[in-house]
Amino acid sequence: MFPYHFIGYWGDKSKEFLTQRRRGAKRGGEEEKFFWDVVYIGCESLPVLPKNTIAGISAGGFSILDVWVKITDNQLILGCEIFGKVPLFWTQQGGVIWFSSQLQLLLEIIEKPEINISGLYGYSCFSYVPNPLTPVNQVFSVTAGTEMIFNGVASPQVDNIYQWCESKEQIKDENTAVSQLQFLLKNAIQTQISDLKDQPVGVFLSGGLDSSIVASLLVEAGIKVRAYSLDFGKVGISEYPYAEQVAKFLNIPLVKVDASPGKIKQALIPTIKALDLPFGDGVTVPLYLLNQVASQETQVIFNGEGGDQLFAGWTNKPLIAAGIYQSEHPDKEESFIHQYLRTFHRLWGYESRIYQPEIYAQIQGLNAQEWLLNALDASFCPSLLHRLRRASLMLKGAQNIHPRATALGFAHGLGVRSPFCDLLLAEWTFQLSGELCLNGACEKYILKRAAENWLPSEIVWRQKRGMGVPLTSWCLNDYWHDLGNWLNPGILKSDGCFFPDIASQIVTGELGGQIQGRRIGESLWLLIMWQLWHYHVFGSKLGKKSLSHPFILPRWLWKKLQQSQI
């Protein structure tokens, strides 16, 4: 099993463009009205695909596909499973529909690609581009849990093939829930190890509950496991001691992966190219380093991604409070959906301060709330906690966490397996009563109860913390001078998008609002990742650099000058 990508076309004209990319692996055909062809890239031999399927990919290398391209009765069908582990893109060029598993491959066939302003705005709100948009005009993504059906090359019909829905019957008995959950977790692991023989597998082990459960169940199943954990050095919140404790408990080797500023900087551009899409979270480069090290010892990596979305692992307590407050005070200005937007902690609400006038004028008609409405639709999940879980699965999971994990694994030749992305397990969680997910102040309560006998108590019951990526420390210290290159005022001015002085506005606190402390680094990183994606993936040309910015000075000197001006 080797990860691969594909590009192909279907339409009323024969295209010879792909002949330049054919590497011995090819499928092609002609129907009554339409021609089609697919090229596989990085694939040593043609994959075995179901009937009528001309292309497909499984993130973990299973026979069950995560994205697929079918042709039936002069129809083209592009589909994506509900967890969104693998992206699928399409564009129409004349009488031809082009499709690909990588945005970069489609960029090559567009004569003059342009940035999609809606995609850019969505990125600034969420740190990812919301489906079905992409950051490129006239290129679209297939939303998780849907199929795009083309009858000819007119606008496609969108079919929802799956919806996350709250079950009418709710499990309230704790012992019953624990027993059923333990069975489902073990079954999810068995499904994902069924094709493994004697080879070792890797586990990205943070020492948190989700990855520790995956490691424990793999060991219990008799799989040879090597764990990998990040080391940020003296700054940030170190997860390594917890990962080390779990590894000792399970008696598995643990590899400490250096995520120091020098290593991060070295891997920054390779990460952006591997991700294909712009992702603004600070975890992406550290995850690239994990994949890089793991790929030297294994071909399959397991992670704990998806556990937070299934078991109400983040931001739910403040949102539940907001939901209750909103129901009691419906006339208040700050709506629940505004509160939800704030949980992304990005640049929503700062539009007039970050965008140059021409771009700002174009986003005036856009409403970021619209990208959340379907996910927060109460008709599918009437109770608030299930609605929040549905939203986390559809937004933060399917559009951000899972596709980037797969992209980073694929870049290193790794199959990526996420046992929490198991449909039987996920469906079952929508039967849980809210008290079993959030018991008082204890999040993921039922998952912790299920894992009590599998892991040390202090691992199971410790308070949830996100990955402590020290972005603010890096940006204000190690990368101070680099900010003058990555977010150079002269380049930003010529791009015509962000205000040239946005980086200095952020570091001085002049952008205002909540952008302080850790949010300084998060905001700068969001912009850095976009700008570097713009040059290294999209292919934009760099404008002329300016020397008029604070980052050209040593930070201590700049701070001294700032104080003298007060």
C-alpha cells in the first residue's frame, strides 16, 4: 500500500493534456457521449476499484474508499465520505470537468488562476477554507458526506449521502454505555488492523486521552507499536512527560521528535507544499515533523484524531452557557452563532483592520455565519450538545483536522488511520445522553469511564489541554527577523490583500480586541501560512520588499524605541 494522488477529466472533448503526466499507470475510456481519463501519481500499479469507479483513495489504504469518482449512464459522480479524511477537487474548463485529489494538480491546467476572495475570507475566519470553496476561483471541493452528480457539464446536483443526526432513543444508563463503548472501540481497532501482518505501526502519542486509548488498544490487539511525541524544548506546554508515562505503562518504545524553532523553520515550506491547501493552525509543522520521523520506521501511522469531536471534547461548556443565555435573552445583540464563530479565535470581526480597501469592499457581502448554518442545524440535532458535536465533526474535523492529517502522512508515504473515524462508533455517540458526554465540569466523561482499566488513572482523568505550540514565543523571539520577510510590508502592499503593516499592528497590540498573549502568535501564524502558500503553492510572484518595518531591528532595540515614544 502506497499513498498516491490522481488527476483526471470527463467531458465532451478529448484532452491530450494528461499525456505529459502519464507514468505507466492509466485508465481511460469513451462512453456514448463522453471521454474520460485518469492518471495516478505515486502509484506503482493501478488500484483495484469497485465497478464503475474510475478513481479513488483510502487514507489508510483500505478497500473502502474515502473519495471516489464514478461513471454511470453518462453521469460523473464525485463523492466524499462523511469524516472528510481525503479531499476531492473539481473545476470546469470548457466542455470538460477536471477532478483531482490535489489542488496543486488542478492549478496546472488553469490558464490564469486567481485567488477566491470568499475562500480567503473564510480562511481568515476559521484557519481553513470552508467547503465547497477553495482558495482558487472556479475550483471547488466536494463536501464530506456528499456526492456531486454531473449530467453533462451543467451545474452538478448535490446529494447528501449521510447526515449526523441525534438519535430519538438516548442511552442514559452509564454501565450500559461503558460496555457498549468498549466493544465499539475495540471493534474500530480490529477493523483497521485487519490487513496488517507483522509490520510495526506508529502512533502519534501526545499523552492525551484519545491517542493513549488508540495506543493501548493496538498493544492489546498484539500489534507492534512505536510511539512518537513532540518535544518543544523549554517553551510551550510540554506533553512529552505524559506520553512517556503512557509508553512506559504500555511497554512500547517512544521516540522524542525535536520541534525546536530551527526544526520548525526548516520544515515550514515543505509542510505548506505537503498540505496543498492553506491551513493556519500552528500544529501543522510539528505534525509534519512527526510524520517525517515516523516514515523512517513504518508505513502506517495511527492517531487519536476524532475523539474530541465524537465525545464533546472542546469549547462546549462556554457554548452551552451561551446557548442557555441566548434562549433566555433572545433579544441580546451577541447571538449564539457569533459565540460559535469566536471559538475559532481567528480574525473574524477584524475585517476593516486587516484587509486593504479593495478586498474589504468585496467581502462586505459575505457572512461567515452562513458557513456554519448547516452544521448547527437544530433539525438534525435538537439538543445543544449533540448539535455542537455535529458541528465539530462537520467543521473542525472534516474540513480541517482530518484532511491535513492525511495530507501530511501522504507526503511521507504513510497510510493514515484514525480509529475514532469509525461510522458505527460515531453513530452510537449520537445515542448518548448529554450527561454521559459532559458530566458536570468533566468533558468526555463516558470515554474516560470506558478507558479506566486501560490506562493510568492520572492520564485518563487529567484535564484536557490542547497541543502547546509556542507560536507567540517563536514569533516574538526566534522568528522576529523572519516576520520581516514572511509578512513584509512591501510584498503585502503589492499583493493588495492585507494591510502592509498588519504584522506590526499585531505585535504592538494595536489591532486590539482579544489579540494578545497566545492569540498574537496564532494570528501571525495564520497570515504567515497564507502568504507562504500564496507563493509556494499558488505560484504568486513576490513583490518588492520594503525595509520600513520593525522586524529589521533587534527586538530589544525596537522595544526600547517603543518605550521612548510613550
